[in-house]
Amino acid sequence: MREEYIIRRKFGKKEPFTVPENYFADFADRLMNELPEKNAPVVHQPAARIRHLRYWLATAAVVCSVAMTGAWIYLKQISASKTPVASVSVEHDINVTPETESVYMEDMLDYALVDNSEIAMYLTGSN
């Protein structure tokens, strides 16, 4: 507000720019008279038959892609259901010796997440 007061005191309220009388009233007419004459370019619209053909071709392409995708998913599910998950049944005789018994026991305890403190609690009978 103070800046406006300083500006008005320095320059006054007189408008520095002026516009001739009826400048904007006939502005459009003067502008159109100054533009050069140009012929508008002729735009040829494709025939209605071609437009309909494009529509039907696009529709057919979408339907074919949906059908192909559906068939691919269906065949993938069928082939997945035919393959057995675990079809191997192999029996091996494992010869456990005192040397290998500790290795198997360590692996079993690691798999069961049993640590040394739990083993000590079990052996001593404390809770």
C-alpha cells in the first residue's frame, strides 16, 4: 500500500497510455482487411465404406487377440495340471555309521532350529 502511495505521489493519477477512439470497436474488421486472401486447403474425407472397413478390421483384431490370449492361458493351465508335482519315488539305503551319524544329526537339528542351549535344557531336565 505504501509503495502505491509513493508511485501516485511521484507520477500522479494521469494514465500514461492512451488509445484512439473506437480502436477496439472496428479492430476485427481492420485486421481481416489487412490479411492476404488465401484459398482454404481441400481436405478429402475417406469414403464411408473405408471408415466402416477400418472399424471392423480393428474390432476383428481385438477379438482375435483376446481369443489367442485366452487359448494360450487355457492351454497353459491344462498342461500345468497334467504334470505331476512329485512323481519321483526313489528309495535309497542309507548306511549310517558312527562317523556319519553326527553329520546327519547336526543337519537335522539345524533344520529343526534347535540350538545348543535347548539341547542342554533337555538333557538336564530343567525348564
